[in-house]
Amino acid sequence: MKIELTYFAVDGNYGEAREMAVLNTAKWTGKDWQRIHEASDSERVKVAVELDKKYFPVSQACFLVLDRQLVTFFPDKSIK
């Protein structure tokens, strides 16, 4: 069965849900957001996961979409 994942956001954005992370950013600082804004499109999700590890080193699970599959990601593991 073919699976195509698409995200829909309340701000009206939508698109292909590929290599996507949904993270708790409540503790992020202005410097953290600067790193996100300065990251290239292809590196942004990796930078975001690194920042997530800074604030939630073990306890919080993240949800990632990699290669069109939803997976649970624990920050103490690395993504490729």
C-alpha cells in the first residue's frame, strides 16, 4: 500500500510531510531560533533535533516523519 503523508497547519500551510520533526520549543531562546533561521533548508530539522536534545536530553519523545513514515524519536538516539 502506498502512503503519502501531507501536513496541514492551522496557519493555512500544508505540504509533503517528509523528514519533519514536531518538537516542544517552549524553552528555546532567541539564539536557538537564530540557529534555526540560519540553517540551510536541508540541515534545519537536524539543528532542531539538536536543540531539542539540549532541553530534553532523555525524557521527551519527538515525532518525526522520515521517508513518509511516522516514527517516534527519542532524543538520546541520533538520526541519520
